[in-house]
Amino acid sequence: MLRIGGKGGGLGQLLVAVGAALLLRVFSAPGPAALLLDNEEDDEDEMNGDAGEDATVTGKVLPVTIKWTNITCSLSDKSSQSVRFLLNNVRGEAQPGRLLAIMGPSGSGKTTLLNVLAGQLMASPRLHLSGLLEVNGQKISKKAYKFAYIRQEDLFFSQLTVRETISLAAEMQLQHLSSVEERDEYVDNLLFKLGLVSCADSCVGDAKVRGISGGEKKRLSLACELIASPSVIFADEPTTGLDAFQAERVMETLRQLAQDGHTVICSIHQPRGSVYGKFDDIVLLTEGTLVYAGPAKEKPLEYFSKFGYLCPDHVNPAEFLADLISVDYSSSESVYSSKKRIDGLVESFSQQVSPTLFATSLTGDGHYSSGMKIRSKPAVKRKIGWWRQFCLLLKRAWMQASRDGPTNKVRTRMSIASAIIFGSVFWRMGRSQTSIQDRMGLLQVAAINTAMAALTKTVGVFPKERAIVDRECAKGSYALGPYLLSKLLAEIPIGASFPLLFGTILYPMARLHPTISRFGKFCGIITMESFAASAMGLTVGAMVPTTEAAMALGPSLMTVFIVFGGYYVNAENTPVVFRWIPQVSLIRWAFQGLCINEFRSLKFDHQQPFDVQSGEQALERLSFGSSGIRETVIAQSRITLFWYYTTYLLLEKNKPKYQTLEHPLPPPNQIQKNLELVEPLESDPVEPSQEEPESSPPADQGS
């Protein structure tokens, strides 16, 4: 059996040494994610060319027109063997300098369409995504332009100020800003442009610390995304959770960005009238099908008025459109009539433009013949160095850890309270035979308390932080190696202070082995255990998707380590199938080190020959007699490295993967039409009745 520590563990030591070398390689190399990001950035440069870097420097926006055709997204259910269409044959176009809003009732496919256009639709074996996506007239397979994606949930490091958040993002993404003055000027311009000057030095905040408002957080998200001067801005329901005033401020910011030359696409549920007036174009969806796509403001009202659906005076046009394309589930009759009305509107709009998808001529390389010319040689994009990444991330991690006053206060109070309680229960233990069990019990609860405190803190925080890290790593801001190393080093001073405080109070109260060297070793052992438990919390947080799941899994896993911690079950009596668990239990190694530190060279009062006379005899009963403190510390260090390396592997494995847009297959009737195009055009007369599909009104006009 492979052992983490102890004698006879030569093979284990060799493997751990190899693992440490791999871990060092991880922390010193860009890693697979960075290499992948390099390739993706090269693809971006294929279209933008050298102008991409110049645009970032000057703030100039490269114009990008996005056109999508026959976008179909279906979700299969294996249990019922059914297929549900999230999007069905959707088309549209977004142009630079215009604000496009995707509207529709809940469940209509707004966010799905936005994710498809941004290439951010999460991959799933149950999903099938097909269609054509053109950028500036060219069919692309990857994002060949710079884009920003603003999600509904705004996630930031809560203890940083607004200015610090933008400044650190600028340092990571803009390598050409070498001087502090240039960077400060760039950040000040962003703050002024997005209306964040008044809150620039305010803490971002979270649920524990009051910070900036929801609208300011949304504009801060825009600021962080605008650093790289993206051509296209995607925003997923940017007004969610905001009051009417803040919602209008955010949408006004998006409108101004569109006027600056950006292509802005946002999904929105039901905006107020003043917000609707800011839209240049809209796409109306209902149950994944397209009802209208075109200019906004009065154009949709004029279009639907042709079918007898007039918007009353003094009514919000957005509310009118939402009511028009929504299914009324109040009764069976209303469901039938509303679905009949919607089906008629969908059918009418589908006849507005004849399908030309498969009649479009393609060049030999699969790209459309019109549009911009793609560079044959990608430009090399400069990336921030590993050491620079580490320094910036260390600075951010230290600010986050040291400024987290509420968490640090709670941990300080809990350390003091638990130390006083345990010290009172085990007050000034003597050298009697009964004190042997008391000492073992105290050392066991000290190990458990230290490990659980560190684990609970980490699993409660890291899942949210991981979402930020995933987004930033996906953008190529930094790699996972320097992030994990900076997080480890930044939390050493803060993480070590709580075990030291706990030991300083508990040790004299319980009157443990009264020497300075033993006290120092006691504090060192529980501090090492705290770091190991924190590393284990990172692994648990990287393993599960939510904080709630991490809070459930972490203590459950720690309970197993407690049972095999050496106090409840002797290592020699452990079943063979479970003997590997004590070797990896951080509770066991901490308890073993504490017992060796306490009992070695300790004498007890005895009256009977079978009484325990020395601490060495007590250690033999625990099967700790042949071990040393150095061995336990080495084992705890190996466990810590193991958990950190496992965290890295899990973060790499669980990186977001996005669905690939497949080329749709033409239907049989379209193939026949394409074959007929080879014949002379005179042989295909066009009937006049086919030129006015718009005149056919949908069913149920009067409803």
C-alpha cells in the first residue's frame, strides 16, 4: 500500500516528488488554457489584422456586421424520445452603430439566441445547433472579432474599489500601457465615459459589505469588457434586478456605445417606453420562432397594424408587442386563440423574405466570396508574461483577503470563542492517568476545529470566485498556474493568524506541555493543517458547480477523515480496504503530530504496574511510537500540494465548453430548386401571386 508518510514509503516519496515537479511545471508554464487562448487570439487577428492592436491603443472601434440565417437549436429528451426546439429557423442582422434588442416573453429563446450569436452556448450532448453565421459577409468558424459579453450576474472581487477593478483589468489586458500615467488616464476616461466617476473609489461590495448599486455594477461590467475595445457588445438582460431609473441609465450607456461604432446586441424582457425608444432594431421571438425582425420604434407597430393589430394611444409599445406574441394560459379558449394568432403572425413574417440560404454561391475554401479579405498570415499578439500575471494576481488576492473585514472578524471571534471553550473544558490538565484520555481528546478536537474552520471558509467563497476566474481565463487575461500560486501565497499571513490565535489562548489554559519549543510546534502543526484543509476546500469548490453543493460535500468528506483520524479507530485495526484513508487524512497527520509533540518525554503519575508511566507508552497505544513530527509535517505538505494540483486539473477539465454551430443540411425541395437553377432562367416563369405574400393576414385578426 502506498503511503504518504512514514517508513517504507520510498515509492510514495518518489511519486510525490514527481507530483511536486509537475506542480512546479504547472505554476511556471502557461498551461493548456493559455496555449488554446493563443490559438484563439490568432484567429481573431486573422480578421482584424494589425488594426486590432491599433484600435485598442486609440480606442477606435472596428465595424462588424453580424448576419445569422436558419439558426435552429433543438434539445432532445432521451427518456421521452422527444425533441424540443429552443430556436427554429431564426434569422436577423446586427449592424455597427445600431442597438439591437431581442425581445419576447419568458421562455421565448432570447438568451439562447444571444448565446448562439456570442458563441457562448454551453455544450451538451442533448443539444443540436445548426445555422449560418456571417461576419462582414464572411462565414466564420470562430470568433474573428473582439467582442464583449455582459452576463445577467455581475461578479467582482468585492473588496476592490471600482477604480482598482478597472485598473487591474487594464494592466492584464493592455500590455502597451507601460507607464502608470498612461494607464491612469485610460482608466479615468473609462470612468468618465460610463458615469462611474462618483463611485470610483467606492468598494464594489457584496452581500456582506455594502458597496455600489446594481446599475453601477452593470456599468462596471461594461467598463471591464470595453478595455479591449470590442467591436461587438452582447448583453444578456442588462436591466434585470434594476429599478426603472437605473435600467434607463444602463440602456442609455449601451445606446451611446452603439453610437460610438459598436455593434450592440442585448436581450430584454419588457422594457419601459423610454427604453424601447432607444432601440434601433428589434427581434421578436415567441417559443423559439421569429415573429418580427427589423427596425424598431414605429416600424413594428405599422407592420402589425396591417393585420388589424393596432397599438392603442398612450400604451407602451413594448408592452403591446409582448402581449401580442404571448400565449394566454388563463383558459383553454384563450390558449387556442392566442396560439392561433401567434401562428398566423409567424407564418406571415416567414413569407416576407424568400429563403436564399442554399442558393448562395460559396468559394472553394468554404467562405462567401463577398466581404473583407482574410489575412493569410495571422498577426502575433503580445501576451502579458507569467511573472507579471503572478504579481498582479498576488496584489489582487492580497487586497481581497486583507480587506475582507466581516469574514476576518467572524473567524477571529470563532477562534477566540472555541479556544476559550476548549480551554475551560480541559482546564489545567494534570499528570494523572485520566488526563491521558483528556489530552488525546483535546488534541483531536483542536485538529477537527482547525480543519473545519478553514474548510468552511474556503468552500463558502471559492465557487463564486471560480466563476470570475473562468471568465477571465477564457478572455486570456491570465493562466491558472499564477492564479493558484498567488492565492496560496496571499492567504498565508491571514490564514496563519487564526490558528496562531487559537493556540495562543488554548495552550496555557489547558496547560499542555509547558515549553516554548513545544508551543511553537503545536501552533506550526495546526497552521499546516489549516492550509491543507483550505487546499482541500479549493478542490471541493472546483469539483461542484454551486456553493450549496460545496457546503454539503466538504464537511461530508471531512467526516470520513475524522473517523480515520487515529483517535476513533487505531491505524493497525483499520480494515485492509480502508487503510489508504488514514494515509491521506489531514486530520490523522495533524493529530499524530500534536500527540507526538505533547506526549514525548512526558511523565505521568502511576500507582499500578499496568498504568501508563510515560508519554511514549501512550503513543504506542495509538501506533504513533515510531513516528516523528518532521514526518507529519512533510505528509501535510504533500497533502496540500496534492489538493492544489487536483484543483488545477479540475479547473482545467471543467472549463466552459461551448456548442459548435453546424452547417445545416438543405431540405430535399431546396436541393431540387438549386438543380433547376442550372437551366435557363426563361424556363422558370415567376407567378405574380407569389410576389405579395405580405398581403395574406394571419388567422384570428380580431382577437
